[in-house]
Amino acid sequence: MKVRELRGHADELGFTPQEQVRWLAPRQLARTAVKAVLAAVFAGYADKREFQEVLEADLLEAPLVRPAPREFWFDFVADLGDGFDATSSVACTLAEEELAVGRPPLSLPRGSLLVLGGDEVYPAASAQGYEDRMKGPYRAALSEAPDRPLMVALPGNHDWYDGLTAFLRMFTQQRSIGAWQTRQTRSYFCVRLPERWWLVGLDSQLGSYFDDPQLRYFEKHLSANLEDGDGVIVCSAEPTWLDSAESDADAFNALHWFDRNVIRTRVDPASGERVATNASVRLWLTGDRHHYARYAERLPGDPHDAEVPAPDPRRRQMVTCGLGGAYLAATHRLPAVVPLPPHGARLRDKDEPPVEFARMGTTYPDAARSRRLARGIAVPWSGHWLPWRNGGFAQLTAAGHVILFLLMSFLFALAEGVLRPVDAVRRAGVGDFWGFGAVCLGVAAGLLVLGFLGRLLRRRRASPPSGPAVAVLAQIVVALAALVVTVAIPFPASWDGWVVLFVCLAVAAVFGSVVGSGVFALWVLSARGGEVAEWQMSGQSIEDHKGFLRLRIAPGGDLTLYPLVLESICRDWRLVDAPFGGKRPEPAVKPAVRLIEDPVVISREA
């Protein structure tokens, strides 16, 4: 069964399977933009983290079963609540009792703890959205399990789009999701793990500060309990270390402050002085960017000419893995080195010396595949061409070009000395058009140059005209091309003016929907950074290439990270009886899973 067929069995399933979100579909883009703006505006006036202090919040422990096994396994998945095929493929793989990967085969048992690293639903949080896009698929994937695995979740920006209301109802009410047990009572958590490891989940509310109730929670349950040599795993909703290297030098400040004041030091109750805990963050985990990338700490003895540090358990690691279900993101523009704190950061002088983290050789997708996939948005036969993947986009550009054509035709009529655009189209030849077209392009180019000179005078330096201005100029060229075609058409004299106008508008609509969309896709592909560059992948909504992390704490304290990927997701499902009534979907063929790179060993102590 395909997703559309499964939707007909929603009553038996207990949820309605959803298609992948089409991010550049006009309606979807408008709805998400409105919710994002409202969330940003009202978050400062109604921050639900402040209200959570009235909720009892204890230290969590994993695993839930006792006695604990000799080895402790847990999983991390982020950016998961999107289309059914991708989300359920990952959920079913997570729920497998054991995975065999690599050569010789490694046996990786299912984790006793599942960490959801943010953005548990797309495109925006709602009770129904969580039910259909996250809870339903995960409940069906693991209906029952004897070890009752624990599930903890931290909110990402999409979880905050309703002010965190639906997130708190889903994850902080002590209810189970299938066999997974929820125990947290706030939007953040601290879990004591075996072998003196700690797991921390932070809620930074759309990239802002850490609220006082949250800090008091971690001072009580984390700082006060840390001992010499303890290792800490910190989960955040976004990789601010990358933001700090790419655009905002202060993006990492909040995490840096938390590390320095909550983990590495604490206030001694007796003296009131700040003392060292001698614990350290050994692993930073995040999602938000829908790829896999790992940055490893450069140690003092590393060769300066080594681009990729050699494997060493002493290195701290920063890992981004947002492959849980949402569209695949690019990796070919990731910085090679991330200094923390970076140059220009307000907290750079607080730690001496700043530490560098180097991007390791393996990313997913790799840089070559990332570039190749990004080009798909502008290639009509790729299967991911922008108008094909985003319903309504071609219609939007068609409507825009009809309006632009009417404006151009009125201007052309005035240039030809007539009042009716239809008369100008009938009488003029192609040769009469070139002067008008040259004037239009000249005026548009002149406006671009004037804008550039204005920026140059204000700032004393400016880049050449680019961005939206170039996109508009390109669409004007397309509109002029449509006008040339209509002028070249030999309309019979017997045709009524309304018929001629209809044909002209039809030509403009076709040019807009096909050529205009294609030109816009080329403009998106030409972007080298910023939000528009992100559209190269989000506009394609690539469903394959999903994954998650499986982690193991061994006796003695070493942590091993296994990054796993599903190259292809399941798109064919069959219905089977659920243990507690109704039906649940099951893959007709289980997706193949493999390691992205060799397992990474991290020692508990630096």
C-alpha cells in the first residue's frame, strides 16, 4: 500500500498518514511564515518555560529496568515528524530489536533510551500534527517491548510555533507512545546514565536565552551531582557552533556560558565561591540541519598541517544528525574549521585559549553528492524540479506573469501610440518591439545600478547587484520574451479583441509557469549562502537518505557513536493486526541500513 491508500484506513490505524511537506508550495510557505512570525513576536510575552517552574521536575535515570545491563545502548534522532514514508522508515528501523551493520557485521541492539533532538513535527506544531506525523508512526513501529525504553524530547523551532503548547501535552504528561515511556515534566531534561555519564537536553526557545527556572533545574540536578571525571552529553536544538562560524559570532555564547557555569564549575554552598567540578562536555548533539556532520576537537599535539585530525578518544566531538525524516540538506558549504568561541564573540576572552574543532572527512551526503543533489531543483528531468515538487508554484508564477504581461503590454501600447494593448499587438511587428524591450531592460538595469551606488555611498562598500533584484530582472526578461511571442503571432483580422487578449494571456501564463519557474529555480541554484541557498534542498523535499545515531556506553566508561543511514526509505506498506486492536503499517521490505562512517570512540575523561 502507498500513503494515499493507507489514508483510507485512518480509523483502523488511529492516525492519518501524511505526505512530505512541500516547503516552497505557496500556501505552505505563507502559512509557515505567518506562524514563524507570530511565534517570534509572542514568545517574548508568553514564554512557557517560565511557567514550567510550577511543575515538579526530578532527575531522570536510564535504563528504566533494573538491574541495568552491562552495556547501555541509546538512540538519537532529530527532525523526524514529516512525511509518513520517511518518518515510519526511520521509526521501524529504530524499533528493530537488533541491527547488523558493517563488515564484519556489528550487532547493535535497540536502545533503552530514545532521544528526540528537536522538530518532532512539521511544518508547525499542533495536536493533530503530532498525532499524524510523529506519535502515530512511532506507536505503530514499537507497540510493545519488555524493556520499556525511555523517550525524552527537546523542542526545536517548529515545536515552538504554537508557543510549545502541543509539545508539552505530548511529551510531559507521563504518557506512553507505543512501548516508549515518557517521564520528563518540562521541555528540558537531565538523565543520569550508567558509568558516570550524564545526558542534558536544553530548551533555548527559538535561539534565545536559558530561563532562570531551567538554570535552577540544572544547577540542582546536574551541577550539584557532578563528580571528578564525569562525562556529559549535551543536546541542543540547533548547531550554534556552525552558526557562529558562518554568520553570527555570538550564536554559541549561550551554550558556552552553560558549559562554563553549569558543567565545568558550580557555586560551592559552604563558601559561596565558584569551584571546578572537573567534569566536561564530551559530546555535543544536535539536529536542525538535515544532514550528518561531525567536528572533532584539535588537541595541542596535533600537526598543524593535518586537515583532518586522527581518531583519538580524548577529542571532544560536535555532531549534527538531522536525518530523522525531514528533507535532506546540503553539506558542501560547511566550514572546515570552527573556532570556539570564534573571533568577534563577546565570550572569546572568557576561555583561554579558544578551541578549534575540525570537520571530519565523512559527511552525509558527501560534498560531491550534495552538489549533485542541489542541482536537481533546476533540472526538469531530475524528478525534484521546483515546480514539480511544490504544488501551486507554477500557478503562482503564471499568475504573476499574467499581471506583468498586462503591465508590459500597456507600456508597449503607449510606446506605439495607441491606447489598447490588443491593437498594439495586432499592428506591431517583431522589429517594432526591440526598441521598447531595450528601453525596459535599460531602465531595470539602471535602477539596479542606482541601488548599488546608493549602498556604496551609505556604507562605502557594497557588493554588485544580486539577490532579489537580479531575480526580478530575470522575470522581466521572461515577460518581455512572452510579449515578443504574442507580437509575432499573425492574428486573423476577423478575431475579436477579447479572443486576442485571451491568447496573449495564455501565452504569458505558459511562459510564467514553465520558463518563469525554471528561471526562478536557476536563481535559487545560483545562491551561495543565506536562506535562498537553503531552498536548493528544502524546495526538493528529498525523502530518501534518512538516518539516526546509535550510541553505546561500555563497561569502563567509553562511549561509542554509530552513525546509521537508510539510503532508500520504504514506500510500500502492508497492514497487520496491532497488539491492542486495530491495524498498524509494516514495511513490505525492510529498508537497508548501513554505517555512515566507522564507529567513533569517545572517552569519558578528557
